[in-house]
Amino acid sequence: MIDSRAFFLLLILALSVSLGCNEVVSIETEPFPEIENPTPEEALEMLREASGLAGASVGIDGTTSRQVRAFRVVLREAYADQAFKQLLNEATKSGQLYALAGLYFTDPAYMNEAARVFLSDHSEVETYFGCIVDEQPVSTLTKEIVDGSLPRSFGGEVVR
């Protein structure tokens, strides 16, 4: 049987995790909370204006982040390669990281060349993975893009 002190500590832990997850879901869905299934144009705009890098699953229920839904919409388009290259030049830093992840699938050689600049960028972007809101260096995230771990997690079932 669990004593009252251990129960209290477990309760505090559960509440802090739960509150953190709720915060992630509310943060990562703005400013496009109303768009469940974005059009390709809406998806491009979401990635262009991304204020952070969200993983495929966020929140307590593992909801697919709006950014990854947008990423998958763009990746399915015939013009995905051109769109990701355009985002690389026009998007926020987080949007540029999504662009690099897309180029992992559409033009790996171009992605490797473009990644060189990002590998030396030690500025940080806000990240949302599961229930954890954090800031990570662009260089670290870029390494995970180049090695394929982030793009494969974003890509889900999308096959080009």
C-alpha cells in the first residue's frame, strides 16, 4: 500500500504532466486552431509562419500537431520539392526546419547542402514533443533532420 506522502508526490507529478500537456496543445494550435484539414495553400502558410517545431504527437492524447498535418499535406503535393525550397528562403526559422525535413524526402542532396548553414546555427527554437515544451538549438534539430529521424517521424504514412 502507498503511504500518503508517496501518494501526494505521485498526484503532484501527474498534475504537472497533465498541465504541461494541456499547455502544449494550446500553444501549438495557434494561430490556426480552426483548420483541421488544411488545403495545400493553408498548409504552406502554417509552415511559413511556424513559431516552433512540433513533433508528430503532442499533448496528453498524442494528437498529431497542426504543423505536422500541414507538413504531410505539402509533402503529398506534386510541387512539394519547389514548395519546400521556397519555404527555406521565406519561412521563420522553425518553418525553415520543416522545409529541410521536407527536402529530406524530395531532394536529399539539396537538403544536405542547405543544412550546412543550419548545422552552425546555435540559436534556439521552441519545440513541442509529446508533453514537453522546450527550446533546442537549430544545429541539434538540423542533425536530427539530416540523419532522417525527424523527417521520418513527421512523414508518417506519407509515401512519395
